[in-house]
Amino acid sequence: MTEHRAATREEWLTARRELLEAEKELTRRSDEVARRRQELPWVRIYKEYRFDTDEGSASLADLFRGRSQLLVYHFMFGPDYTAGCPACSAIADGFNGFVVHLAKHDVMLWAVSRAPLAKLQAYKQRMGWSFPWASSLGSDFNDDFSVHFTEEQQREGGIEYNYQREPAWQPRGDEGSDPFAAMCGTDAATYTRERPGMSAFVLEDGVVCHTYSSYARGLDGLWGMYQWLDRAPKGRNETDLWFRRHDEYDS
């Protein structure tokens, strides 16, 4: 953690103005990256993916619900999990607030996981969420968008996540102590065969196209908690796993 010194208000104001210039440059750079993101080519989706939703079976096009744009958060919740990933849960805690605004601006937001719909519904009720959440169990959706991998891929170094190939899985002696895996009721190998991410799609003239996907630290901007911590005096200030699902802090 950065050490700080005491200063006069005038000294603080001078330093703050210098930082403001850096923040403005970062904002301008972020605007430029967003423009390049939106200029990516579109890739037509030919595969007929099916999802289980609260309203029944749905296609990828159905998830748009009359909008032309679709954002999918790939939520880590595998069929063998007993609860959703704590990190994904912390990100999803912010969805309820802005999903309505996106929907009014021609954008649908969904979470998609491989766990059966009944598990998702029960966890969604526990967390007090109302955003739409679909199960992709039985389809290739998570595999095709690089957020689920097989045990064979994991064992043989066939996982390509965040646009790079990972080495083969090497079990550790303390594998069973992985805190996130334990919080999901599974072992580390099973837990890490699911991965977080987000993908964007567009629907024009009845054709669905994939436009963008991001993974790992590329999701930081979606994680509202960390955006606030980055502006707190001590920053993220992390030495180990400190956060829990929002209903677990008292316990």
C-alpha cells in the first residue's frame, strides 16, 4: 500500500490538479478503446443455441426480447456447484440497478450459466436478484465462447482462455483448500473448468452476430465494488480473499 504524507490544502490541491490531468488522459484513452471495441467486425452465429429460461426454452435471438443488442455475463455456476461463484456474485450484485436502464436503451442484459435452471432460480431468490438468468446446460454456448472447458482439455493443456493457451492443470497438495471452490461446494479442478466473461451480440434483419467478448481482468470495469475501492484512500488493499456473498458477512 502506498505511504502517505501530511500536507497543506494548497499542496494537496497542486497534487490533485496534476492527477486530474492523468485522469482526463485515461478517460480520453478509454473513449478511444471503446470506439475501437465498437469497430470490431461482426461474426454471424449459425449454431442454434437453446437456453432454459423462466419463460421456457429460448433461442439466442429470443434473449434479445425485441432489442437489437444483447450483453451476456458468463456467470461461473457449473452443474456441480452448490452455489454461484462469489466473485461473479459480487459483480452481479450491481445488475439489478442498471438492467432496466439498458433495456430502455435497446440493450438486453442476461446472465448465462451451465447450472440447471432450478439451481439458478433458487440462488437468484437467495441473492434477491431480478435480472434475467438463463441456463445453457446441454448446449455448446459456454464452450464456444471459451467459458467452459472439459476435464480432458484441462489435463492436456487444451484450455485457451482470455485469448491465450494455458498450461496443463497441475494438481497441488492443497487443491482442496481453494477458497472459491470450497465456497461453491466443489474442488479446484471442477471449479476452474468454468470461467467468467462477457459477450456482446447484435440482431439485425433476423441475423444474430457476435461482436465482442472479454475475460479475466477485462471484466474489472463491470465490477462496481472495485471501481469504488479504487477511489478509496487505501485502494483495493487486498492481501487475501476478503469478500463474501452479500448475505454471508454476518456469518
